[in-house]
Amino acid sequence: MVRRAASAGLAVVALTDHETDAGVAEAAAALPAGLSLVPGAEISCAQHVHLLAYLYNPAEPALAAELARLRTSRDGRGRRMVIQLQAMGVPVEWGAVQAIARGAPVGRPHVAAALVDTGAASYAEAFSDRWLGYGGPAYVGKPSFDPAHVVALVRAAGGVAICAHPGGRKGTSDDTLSRMAGAGLQALEVDHPEHDASTRRRLRSLAADLGLFATGGSDYHGTRKDVSLGSETTDPEVYAALVSAATGSAPFTR
Ligand SMILES: [Zn+2]
């Protein structure tokens, strides 16, 4: 990932896997000269909120415990999706899902890939309401942690808290965003591939109203999503302000 970021001409890249920063050490060790790495995680919260947590202290116990709880419940969720698929007559095995996830917290993309491997559905069909899509027979919801509570935990761990893609398919309500702002949220991810021009304008003015920064990110997901690394970026001045606000850890550089 960091080699791809350097080839894309980026000066800074953030690594934010869901519910884990387990890849950070490997990425830091492989960091090309001239590229800075911001460690972090993307945390699933209630109301479909995804919270980007950057530069927190990974040893801070309250946040670490919350992340561990989320990872454990993700495995339970993955197992329940497999059981639902088996009940639908699909020969999916939990072991196959784990092999695809290769030690990462299990998410729907891993279950979907195992479903595709059985030949029962294409990857796009797997995410429809015929299978694992929201409302589909094999869909299982994620556990709910109140987004404002998670913002407070990230800040207490010295981290930077940013609401990811608030105008995406399952948008975040202005009420929720203002509650998160009250708990210490620092920015909205305004520039995101799922946001059209009018959504960006609306979110930029909402961020200003709430006293928050506006950031950008490509939400690059490897080959599983059709976006290119670095297609959306964060203003260097905003980046510097967020880094100086963080007390939990610092970006890696070489
Ligand atoms: Zn997300």
C-alpha cells in the first residue's frame, strides 16, 4: 500500500483498516523515502457512522478495549452470515472466509468473496438484497457503539476524530454530526468519491457552521472498489493543523 501511495505521487498517506491498526508496523517498515504514514483505524459506529481515528495512542486501554470488542463481534457477525448462507443452501465454510481475510477482522467483503468462490453469485450480486446486501436474507447488522462516545474515546487517546464520508449512501444526519462535534469531532471528510458536487458544498458549509475542518480521502480499497489511491486529498494546512492537534502519536517518516 505505501509503495503504491509513493508511486501515486502522494506526500502523505493514512492507513485506516476497519477496527484495527494491525497493518501499521508492516507499512511503516516498508515506508519509501519522502512518504509520511499516518497511522489510524476506521471505526464502525451506530447510525451507519464510520469514524476515522488518526494518530491516537494505540496503548491507551479504553480505546484499545473498544476496538478489541468490535473485532470480536465482527467475527461473530461473519459466522452468522455464513450460517445464513448455509441455510440458503450455499456451501460456504467459515474456514474459507477466514482464509480470505488472512487474519484481518472479518467483514462482508470477505464473506462475499467466499460466496463468489462457490459460484452462487457474482461479487456485485453478493452485495444485493438477494444475498448479503442491507435487508437481504444473509445480512447481519454490525454492533452499535454511539458515535459521540467513540469520538470521545479517540480524543481521550490523543487521536484525531473525523467523520468519514458523511454524505455517502447511508448519510450521517446533521443532528448526529452536531452531537459528534460536541464530543470533540475535528473534521468532516468532505471530499470523497461518493460525494457529488452539491453534497460537497453542503458538507463544507456544515463543517464551517460546526467549527470543523474539511478533509478529503480516496477511501482506497485495493481491487475491491473502483477508486484510485490519492483521487481525493486533504489540504496541507488542514493536515498540519490536525497533526499538531494530535497527542497520541506522530506520523511515520523516513
Ligand atoms: Zn467507511
